[in-house]
Amino acid sequence: MEHVHPLPEYLVRRYKGWKATEYADNSAWFRKLAEGQHPRAMVISCCDSRVHATSLFGADQGEFFLHRNIANLVPPYQPDGKQHGTSAALEYAVTALKVAHVIVLGHSQCGGVQGCLDMCSGKAPQLEEKTSFVGRWMDILRPGYEQVKDIAPEDQARALEKESILVSLNNLMTFPFVQKAVAANDLSLHGLWTDIGEGGLEGYDPKTGEFNPL
């Protein structure tokens, strides 16, 4: 395949440094991980390179089952026989790995959320095209836009970032296997939003319907 190239040298050097230090110091632990994974939680977060759930919680390898997509969205349950990456990851985490928690982690300055805001307000017609993968994915967040479209423009992006979490939490409960696990108290759902610049973390409180600092 002529379009594929060797890994950039700076990444090769970083790998070799990791193998000689972190791996060498913890080789028994890594061999134990190779026997199988038993994560306690699934984290659904954004693809944004600035969002790093394992660093945020000081998590070790093997602790989180991680799934990342644009704007940390969970689509509604749609068993139509087509490919669904997020739904597949969720199914595996809940039914096979039997995680105890599913955490939806949103963040500040989310480009996907801003794209949805622009698309729904008529400022990004290119995202309305059927050929736009980003636009069709952000259709999941259109119900959230309806909740924020009438507030002050300068507050809409942050409000929609948090709506992306709520939309995902609501969509999680459209999956029968999630409903079953939640009803049996085998699974709990959580919504978090992190401020990248300030290092803050807020959790959704279903009793008040608000995100509060942790």
C-alpha cells in the first residue's frame, strides 16, 4: 500500500523511551493486563486532543474502557443492521465487560459542538450536506440546540457543550441492555464537563438539573 508510510521518527523515539522505562519498571503488571481487561468504568469522551480522561483521574492502564468520538455523543438505539461504532463499544462495555459505570465527559471549547451551533443557526451550510460525516453526526445534538438557541449568543456554546452530555445520557437509556443494567443496579450513568483552561470539573446533578463543581 503505497499510501502508507513508516511511523514518524519522533514517535519511534518516544516508544523506545517508554519501553525502556515505564514498561521495564512495570513489566509484570503489563503481562497481567495481557491476560484480559476488567475495567470498572466506560468513559465516553471527545476526540479532542486536549481531553485526556486517564490523566484527569490519574487512572492506570486497564482501569477505563475508553471510547472517543466527536463531541462525546451517544446516538439513540438504532438496530438497523448498519455499522455503529459508539453503539458497538457501549454494547461490549455493558454486556461483555460489565462495567459498573458509564461516564459521559464533555469539555470546554469543543469544536464539534461549535460546528453544531453554526450548522443549526445557518452559519455552516457545508455541514448540512448529506456528504458531511461531521454534520450528520452532529444531527444527534440538534435537540440540544433547541434548548439553547434562545439564550444569549455568548453563552450558547458552553450551554450546548453541557447539552451534549445530557443528550447522550438520555440516549443511553434508549438501549435495552443499558436499561436492564440500570434497573438491576448493576450500572450507573454519570455526566461530567471539564474546563480545559482552568482544570475544572463539573458533575451533573439530576436532582437540580445543573452541573456543579466537584
